[in-house]
Amino acid sequence: MTRILLIRHGATDSAGSMLCGRMPGVHLNAEGRAQAQQLGKYLKNYEALAAVVCSPLERAVETADALSAPQGIPVTIDQRFNEFDFGVWTGRTFAQLREQPMWAEYNQYRSTHGAPEGEALVDVQGRAWKGIHSLCDQFPEATAAVVSHADVIRSILMLALGMPLDNILRLDIQPASVSELSVGAGDPVLHRLGLL
């Protein structure tokens, strides 16, 4: 079994107020940088990492760099762990989105509703799960850290737990939190959910 640490990037100034999606230029704020540094120290004492893989977005790369440096290993960018493509909703505030009936439908029926001109959650889940299996093939019996985004992490966990995608908002994935899975032959096993 491969141990997978699913890590959400650290805090940003826009978290909770804007749907950043794949917008460029969204960096960790001071709190996020401190979270990433603290998490890097924690993981060095917790587990030796065989790999640190991350989304290509700045906030994920900055977090991954802070995790990989104490381990002395490079960061690998993997598009399969990229943020959800929110299409035309990218960059809108949550106040603006709440005014749109399609936003409420999307959040209630994630299994059948995608973002306009963006991705469907089932596609995000599929690409991310392929990324997890690739790590298992490369690093059997080792531990790999994946730095990604809340919905990507939720989608992986939901597949591992056999949960329907419509229930995605039942999982709370905070910035700089760690969820831990063992993946390999047999059913995946969740060891920790959203540890801070």
C-alpha cells in the first residue's frame, strides 16, 4: 500500500470571498506561508516522503516547496491535481455567485452539474484518481504528499469512501490540512481527515 497525504495549500487573501479557480497570481498570504512552513517541519518529523507532487498553481507550488525543502526532495508538478476549472465563474465573488440560480443547482447536484464552460466534478475526480494510482505505481510501500485544492481533495476522498459526489460539501478541507489514505490492493483506507 502507498500512503498518500492529501494536503490543501495554505491560506490566501481571497479564500472564502472569491472563487479563484485557476486564476493566475493567487499566492499564499503571510498566514499561508507560516502554515506551510509549520507543516513542512511537522511532516519531516512525522514521515519520510518519497515524493511531493502538486498542482501547477502558485499557491500549491509555494506550499509544496515548504514541504519538500526539509525532506531534501524536489517538487513535481502534475496537472491531474490542478484546481477545478470553474469556467466563467472563475474570479467571481461568492456574493455574486449566490445570486445565480445555477450556482445553487450546481452545489446541490455536483454529480450532474458542471461549471459553465468549465469542468464537471466527475471529470476532476477521474483525473485526480489516475494521478493517485500513478503515485502508487511509482512509490509502492512509500509515502507521497499531494498538494492540491479543496474540491480536488474532496473528490479523491469521496471516491475512496464510496460517497456520492452530491455530498461533496459534507467534507470540510481547511487550508494546510492533511488527509491521509492508504491506497493499493484492496479498498483504500482513510487514516486521517483534515488534520491541521
